[in-house]
Amino acid sequence: MAQQLTSQIGQPKTEVVREIVQHALRNAATASTSNGAIDVLGEALLELERLVAHRSVCTH
């Protein structure tokens, strides 16, 4: 997923966020356990945090 983030930096912010969230929700829905689903969603949140931090650094 991190590689996907890197390749999408040029896309509009809302589109990237939407794709990350949709990907995470699909993976969480098909996870074999609740803990697996929680892990997937947690990873997505971390990725969103990195995206925001990266964009913050780029705009300063």
C-alpha cells in the first residue's frame, strides 16, 4: 500500500484518500478474523497519516 501511496502523490488529495479508504474497507470486509480487519484498518489510518504528513512537508 505504501508503494501505491507513492505513485499517487500527484493525484488530487481527495481521490487518493478515497482509494486508500476503499481498499482498506474491502480488505477488512474479507479478513478472516476481526483482528485481521482491525489490522487492515489500522494500516490504512497510518498510511493516511503519512500522506497528510508528506503533503504538509511539501507545502511548507
